Amino acid sequence: MIDWSLRHCSRNGHVTYRPDESDLARSLSATTDLGEVWRCLRCGDFVLGEPLESGPADAAPNVPRGRVLRDRLLIRFLAVERAARALMLLVGAYLVWRLKNNQARFADWIDTEIPLLKPAADTIGWNIDNSWLARTLREVASLNPGLLTLVIAGLIVYALIQLAEGYGLWHEKRWGEYLAVIATSAFIPIEIWELAHHVTILKIALFLINVAAVVWLIWSKRLFGARGGYAAFEAEHASESLLTVTRSATAESS
Ligand SMILES: [Zn+2]
């Protein structure tokens, strides 16, 4: 089991805070031979020295810890993955655009290259003229330019949706999580159709990431009212704050 809080602290430093409320401040600090120590709001370790910040407990930084922090790392991974998808789609749009502008030359290229390959293909008994490869290339070369324009537009729109998802997820916007779930689910049938058509490892991997992302987002972020919905989500985050925990502990003892 990885301690995400400790890991985050070792990379970004501890977060210490002196609440104005003296009973809270007492429970978060101690005096040692070396001086005053303050409890890190993230990992709970005592850190030597003055607290980084101070103020009323309600204004304390809401430091994600434990599961919330691990979820944030997963969300960020998803956001980066969305950005990578957007990039692939834009590259695809560019390639189709290039094809659209060079269709005649592409057709010429096929007509000169395939006869050149024919002797080599014949020796292995491959009828290249009638092969799946040649047919596909000729089909692509003779595609309607209007259709290609539609494909380019479609790829760009899809890329923009992916970019919006990535932005929303990275900044932990709830709309970003909803957008990711809705848009990703919408494309799952297409991905299944694609897989039924032609299976590659990359396609399977991208498909599995998408399915896992949808299930995990709904479950973890309590979207569409799952597991108590937004209210439960907020309560969970608040309860993760050590300061909130400390506050309830002192309230109970007094
Ligand atoms: Zn810490």
C-alpha cells in the first residue's frame, strides 16, 4: 500500500497551519527539545519550525490526503491521457487534410508503386493487385473530397471535446468529470464496433482505459447521484481534512 500523502509531502513539502483557535492550535502542535513542531495537514507528521501559514481554522488550506490525493493523481493521469488522445486526433485530421489536397498524386503513387511490388509479391504467391491493401489504398484515393472534409471536421471536434475533458479533469471541475463520462460513454459503442471490425492492442488498451475511466469516475466522484451524489462527495472531502478531524475530536472531548 503506497502512502500517497507521505509521497506527496516528500516531493512538495509539508503543509503546516496555525489555527487561531487555541485549543485546535494546541492539538496540532507540540514543543520539543529542538523547538516547536507542527503537524502536517497532509501526512500528519510533526514538522519542526514555525507553521507555514496561520489564520482561522475555516480558512485553512483544504489539503487533499490519502484517497482524495490518490484520486487526484489518477484524475491527472486521465487528463494527460485525454490530451494525448486529442493530439493523436489532430495528427489524424492533419493527415486526412494532406490526403485531401494530394488525392490525385496519391492515386498516381499507388498506380506506380503496386506494379513495382508485383514481382516480389508474386514470388510469395500474393496477388497484390487484388489484395486488401491495394483495394483499401485505391478506395482511400478515390474518396469523395466532401466526405474527407466531414472527416476532418469530425476529428477536430472530437479532439476539442477531448481537450475540454482534459482541462476540466486537470482542474478538478465537476463539469469536466461529467463531460468525460458522457463523451466517453457516447463513443464506447463506436469503439466496440471498431474492435469488432479490426482488433489491435492499442485499440483494446484505449477501450479498456475508457471503460475503466467511466466506471471509476461515476463511482469515485459520485456522479449522477451515485453513492449519495454531490453532498456525499463534499462531505467525504471535508472529512478528509485533518483539521476537520481535529476539530471534531476537540469538540467531543470538551
Ligand atoms: Zn506532510
